[in-house]
Amino acid sequence: MANTIEYGQGAVNNTIGWGQGAKVGSSFSNTKSIALDGVDDFVDVNNSSSLQITGALSLSFWIYGETNAQHTGVITKTPNTSSLVSNTMYHIQFQNSNQLRFAVTGFDLKSGTETTGTIPSVSVGSWQHFVMTWNGTNTMIVYKDGTQVCTKVQSATISSNTDAVYLGRRNGFGRLLGKLDEVAIFNTELSSSNVTSIYNSGVPNDLASLSPVSWWRCGDGDTAPTLTDNGSGGNNGTMTNFSTFSTDVPT
């Protein structure tokens, strides 16, 4: 599809496409995020069959860093339990000193357990992009700002559960202080080139060509308290205990 935009004496034809960043003539832009207060704010996404991902998967999100306590949830599909690793489906939370912890059933990637590299920390006072990928059998890779930072190799099989997906909450534990934007869940293992494209030199990119199961834009195109799922799953989220969007976004 081509749009003609006239400038003075000439015209420029611009093709609207996906996956290479916002172009002139493209409808994709990122102008809003959600700000969570660390007290009672979170997003509730009801359990659905499309979120029961037991094979390869990837989780992608942008976060504006603030200091958070251990067990504070970022993206979780985990019951209220002290047995995190055995009961979760997929899970990202804060651990120690703003370092993150990544898990799927039977598999735990936290500081000191890496096969290669170092678990990343969330830097306070700036936007960052994180991706966790799982190949479905034995390998997890974590990226920060488009760059692979650590891996872990260990065989595991994800077990399904009926718990909701929460953004900014771990069930029974901490609530997130900070901002989230462009949160997505995939039922595929994203490649390093996919991650580079999503990061897009620090400016969120359009995810449509990567076919996310769920993709919450966190304000763009949304009417509070609903966060519309722009993926294939139809899993709208509900903003709980807050109803306004922030205009602070990654740039």
C-alpha cells in the first residue's frame, strides 16, 4: 500500500511496512506507557488457552527503572507460592540489587546460575528493553538493549497452570514501582536479529510482523482501564487500581 505525501513541487511515495521502525506514512508510533506505583497497581490478564505456552516462548518488555524489592513481579504466570520454580509457567521478577530473575517450570536463571554471561540489572532512572527467550527444551537467553547478556543451559519442560498473567505483580508478593511499555508474549523463540529489530536503537519498533500471541501497547490505542491485546490471542488486560497513562516513553 502506498501513500502519496506532497511537498512543494513534488510528491514522495512511502510504503507502509512492518518491522523496520516507524516510517513516514506509517501509523505506528509510541506515545504512552503505564506508570505503576509499587503499592497496589498492576495489570490483570485472565488465563486463556493462548497463554498456555508449554514450548518455545519469548517475553519482551520496556521498563523505566526504579528500585524494587526482591520478589517484585514484572511479567508472571505464577500462583501464590513459595515454590516458584516448580509452579510457574513463565516468570520475570526483581531479585537482588535490581537484578532480574527469569524462570519457566523447572528452570531458574538468577545471579550465580548463568552458563554464560551475567544476569542483567534494571538501571534506575532510564528506559531499558529486555527479552527472555526459551527454546522449548534446554536453553534460555536474556537480552538487554538489543544485546545478549547471559544464557543458561538445562533441560526442562513447562507445565501449564490456570493462573492469570500479571504485569507489574507477582501473585502474593511485590508490586512494581516504575513504568512499562510495549509488553509482548510470543510462542516462538525470537532470534537475535528479531531482538535487535525490536530494540531498534532504543526506539520501540512495530511487532506485528513477529506475530506475538499478546502485545499490550500500554496506552497507545487503549481506553483505560483496558489494555488492548494487539497480538493474535485477544487477551485484553485490565488496569487495576490505576486508570491514567504516562506520556514518558522510550526515545
